[in-house]
Amino acid sequence: MKFALHFGNLIFPNPREAKKIAQAAEAAGFESIIAVEHIVIPSNYQTKYPYDISGRLPGGTDMPWPDPLAWLTFIGAITTKIRLITGVLVLPQRNPVILAKHLATIDHLTEGRFELGIGAGWLKEEFDALGIPFERRGARMDEYINIMRALWDGQDVSFDGDFKSFNSINCNPTPVNGRIPIIIGGHSLIAARRAALLGDGFFPATGTQADIASIIQIMYREAEKIKRDPNTIEITTGCPEAIPGSKVDPISAIEERITAGIGRVALPINAFTGNIEEQIICFGEQVIKQING
């Protein structure tokens, strides 16, 4: 089982603290660290936040949201093994050609440790502020995935799509391993279908264990429809039962995820309280080593 620390850039925007936590996570056996994104948060947004019953983003609209790509590049420079994942980056808000170059460069600087977790976005007012249509963001996202993968092939590329067109361009360097893994985030039927069609991974971020199991089964069926082996799509989920202070045995909770075919569990970094470095190391000794040996 792979273990990830989630929301690192929100909790530790300070470089000194970020360095301590990232290096502690690497030493403890965490496989990855995940950073999240909002470019802007309009003060008076009306769109309901889908991941909290309050309908509002935790932390308020003035909470710092450091850019995940810059933050992860910094983390990559002060670590050697831990993988660097966006979870998620709002792809329709980006220029896919510029992003393809940016990500390939990060991947080179971090020796092939970068993974791109993406979502279509939910905050309409953010799209409005950036001058990007909220409508058809899913179709825009699909097209942008195809553009980036074409550019990462390292060949002369032409493209004529609904949202972007260009003729005979090259975008180098290419990713270290030929392509950057793309993880599709979301808990909807559309997200499950997109993961089956286009994803290297799937990250249904919210819901009960039964909800997550249901959406994973949908993804499996969608993959089978297109003759794709669903086991090639790595699944990441949360595991609230495994966080420090939970009344449930974390080993049993994670073993249930393994049985369900989950490849990675993402634990919110703010679940580690007090001396966070010590808590992370303790989790590595008491849980990660017990699971992975």
C-alpha cells in the first residue's frame, strides 16, 4: 500500500516547516505528498462546496493557497524519493501547452517523481474571475489531457480541437519516463468514466466507504466497456479510520482498502497534531511498516 500526505501546501506554506514535514514523511515511508489548488477564491462565492456539508470551503476565503506546482517543486528539491502529486489541479483553468512544458520541466528537476492529479473544478466564480467559461469545462479538460500527452511524445505536433488549435510545434524536454501519470479526481459518474477512458489513476476524494466502492465499480465497468483492464488504473482514496486519534484500528482499516483494490491512501496532514514530525514518524513505525514490512 502507498501512503500519501494530503493538503501539504495549505498547512505548511512556510518553507522551513514544509521542509521538516516533507523530510519526516519521506523518512517515515510515505510514498507521496499531495498539494491542492485554487488560483483565486472570490469573497462572495455562491457555488456550494461539494466536499463539506456546510457548502463552504474550510478556512475561509482569505486562507493562503500556495501554488501547488511551485510548492511541489520546492519539496522535490529537498527530498530524494517521495513522489509529488497535485490533488487536484483544476485543468480547465490552465493553458495546456504552457502547462505541458511546466510539468515536464518539474518532472526533470525531480527525476521523474511528478504525478498530475486533475479535476474539472466546481467554483464557478473562480472561472468567472479568470475569464474562463465554466460551461463545457469537462470537454475542455478531456481535450487538454490529449494535448499534453501529444506534446509529451516529443514529436512535431499539430492539433485542431474545440478549444485549442496549433500547427507543427515541438515541446521539449519531455517527461523523464515518457509521460506523466494523470490521476482523475472526482466522485461523479462523469469522473469515473473519464478515469476509465483517460486516467492512469482515479481519486474519488469523498464519501463513505460504500460510496467509494460504488464509484470504483462504475469505473471498472466503464473500463471494461472499452476493453481496458481496470486494474491498470491505480486508485487513491482517503482513509479517515487510519488517521491518528481514530477509534478504529488503522491496520484493519487499511487492510480493508487493500482488499478493495485501493493502491494509495491519502491522509490529511492536519490530522497529525501536536509535534507533527514526531506523529508522522510514529505513524510510519506503527502503521506503514506494519502494512508494508
